[in-house]
Amino acid sequence: MNSFNDNFKQLNSDLGNIIDSFFEKYNLLESPIKIYTHLDADGLSAGAILGKALYREDIPFQITVIKQLERENIENIALETNNADNLIIFSDFGSGQYHELQNKINVPFFILDHHIPQGISSKDQLEKIDEIYMETKEWHINPYFYGFDGSSEISGSGISYLFAKKMNEANIDLSTIALVGANGDIQNQGPNKSFIGLNAKILEDAKQQDLIEIVNDLNFSTLKPVNQALAYSTDIKLPGLSGDENKSLKFLKKLEVEVENSDDTIKTLMDLTQEEKQKITSGLVEYASLKLDIEPYEILEKLIVNRYLLKNEKKDSNLYDIGEFSNLLNACGRMNNASIGIATAMGNRNSIYQKAQKNLKEYRKSLMDAIRWLKEENKIKEKDYIQYYDGEDKISDNIVGTVASILIFDENEILKLNKPLFGYAKRKNEDAFKISARAHKSLVKRGVNLSEAIRKALKVSKLEALGGGHPPAAGTKVPTEKINLFLENINKVIGDQINNS
């Protein structure tokens, strides 16, 4: 088995070949490069990185953001480009659809993606992965070709960053945007929410350029009043405090933490001194040990995390902490203002940033409303091996996946973590549901692979939609009248995965 460095060296070599091919083909063109990317934080980060890199080379480009790269999208792209003088880059998708792209797109294109390639159900299918690599390596970069896990070690924006850096070393400053994208895809999965694999290598680039600061901090929102941050922390559930701002405020005051500013407003985490943070840490460890009967180290693992701060951003902005930055980009994409997110990630500020902040506020409200509705109306249903919900007229297809992520990855009390969650919502102007699936890491360890499961369930249901993603997070589209059939079949497939692992 090759080492990490050997695999990275091969990846870098292939990137060099692809960039040579890119410039060779570009020099024959007269029209802008077309970039197609996904609308989530990772996709917008990827698009912004590519846009910035091309801008620096004086190469004209056009970025188009789409919800998913489905057959209809591919056919539309083919209609737009096949009779024109075009060169296309697909970022943060394309690997799961490369057969269709080969068959439909007649102009040169490149895929920069991190999802499991089409035809692969597991990263352990080394022979099949190698076949796809040999077939597509002249125009296709994917971490699985080199032994890296695209669900945890590098995101779509990370692949786009490596492409941009190989194009011009000056693009090393875009490393921070790649980390924003990785955070958006919940890839800070190492100890204390650290980055691993190729993401750790990208982090080293950012540190080398003195662009980022890593601090050990309380696992709270940096911008909310500290009592709200404690009450609504998604990683730490404490009986008597979680969900109750007033009790959380009383708890902090009992610890003799000065939580109020001179104007009687409540301080944020960023306003607190290191000594005050230490008081909160000690107090919460003691409280959790008594209330939950768990060891101090267990609560500390969730309570103290790595926080990544961007040195070139203002400390009181949503762009200072990469977690807040990725939330802002996700909000722009999900609230149908992806261009604002891309412009922000490319460095545009002032009025653009103000619009992005407005999107974030509306987005957070829509998520809170959705989760409250699911909980109060008891909308989450169960089968033997899955749990699911219909967004009805309360949850749009733009946020159905984010809601599922919050419920699963934040270990929300209204879910059972031993079953994957399938959320679905009606697509606008379409007689179909968008389906987003999420599985807790404990289920993935037991053999659940949502990307593979969805593809199998589609096949058994005789549905032609494309589906895929990663073992813990995947999605597809299903005709409205076929939703019950799909749910029955996905329940059976998940059952097989669990029982046969």
C-alpha cells in the first residue's frame, strides 16, 4: 500500500497533467470557461476558488450554481454548450454522474469532485476504482483514486483548491476558503473537531501563510449572547440548561462569570476573558458529571474544540470563524442567493456582505421553524430500519437536507440514532420529491452506506433518477407517486446492510 505522501504526489502529478490539458484547450477557445457547481457551502466555496484562480489568470468565466447534477440538468447543459465553443468545469459534483456526462456532453470538460464515483458502492472496491481512474484520469480528479476518503479527508472545495494551487502557487491564499467548504461538509471530524487527511495538509498551507489561527475554545456560537449559545449548543445536551436561556444565564452568573456588558447586553463568547471561559468549562464539567453521570473527559471532548479563525477578517463578523463563514455561504445557496455567497467567498464585502448576513438571518429562522414543527407536530415516522419525514408545506426542498443534518449530526433528542433519517420535500414546479438522507457515524461503522443504499433502492424501484453522495450523507429525486415504494425499498436495503455487515 502506498504512503500518504506517495498518493499525494500522484494526485499532484495528475493535477499538473490536467492543468496542462486545460490551458491547451482554453487557448483554442474564444468564449468564457463555464463552471457548474453545487449550491451548498462546499460547492459555493469550490466555485469561488475556481473563479478567483481564473480571474487572476485573466481568463473569463461564468459560474452557474445548481441544486443537483441530475439527468435533466445534464441535458440542459448539453443543449447550451454542445454547439458552442465551450470548456466546462464541474466542481463538487460530476463523479457520480460521469457516465452521463461522457454520453451527453460533446465539448471538453473536467470534473473536480470528492463524491464516490458512479458504479462504486464502497471505497474498498480498489480494482473498480482503479478501472475508473485509468478510464477518466485525463479529465477527472477524485480523492478515491488516490486512497483518500472524500467524505472526511477532503471536500469539493479542497479538490478545487489543489487545482488552483497547481495552476498558480499564488493561489495558496485560497486555502482558507477550502477549509470553509470542508467545514460546511462537516469534515472537521478529527479529535476536538480537527481536520484530517488532505484537509490537514490544506490547513498547513493556511498556517504557513499566517492566514489562520487555531484556538481551543468552548464549543458555542461565537456571536450569540453566551446564555443563548449555551442553551442552544447542538453538541452539548445538559438537562435543566439546554433550551432554556434564562436558566443558562442564572447558571453562568452562579459561576461568577461577568456576562453583562456595561449597556446591559449579554456578552458573546468572543467578549469573555480566558479566565471566564475556564470558569464556564469547569462549571459545565462538574454539572455534567452530576447530571449525566459521565466522566469529565467525555464532556471535555464535546465542550472544547478547535476553532479556526481567519486573521484577515474582522473579529465581529460572520467571516472570522470558518464555522460561521460556512453557515453564511450555506444560507446564501439555500435561500436562492448563491451569487452573493460566491461573491463573498471571492472577497467581496460591503453591500454584498450585508446581503449575505440578511440571508443568514432568514435561513436560521427557517431552520428553527422547521425543526420546531417536526418536534411539536411529531412528524418523524419510523419503519423497521429507517426514520423519515415529509416536509409538506413547512420545509422547502432547499433546506430539507440541512434539517436532516442538524437532526442527525447534532444528535437531536427527537431522533433515534440507530436508524438513518430520510427527509423529503416537494420540488418546485415538478411532480417529484427531493430526498436527503443522513446517517450517524455509529451507523456508518456498522455498515450503512447511504450512497450505495439509495442507488440500490432506485434500481429495485425501477426509477431512473441519479442518486449518490457519501456513506453518511446522500440524496436523490423520486416521482411523487413513487415515494412510498421508494421508502419501502430503502428500508429493506438498509436492513440488508445492517444485518449483513
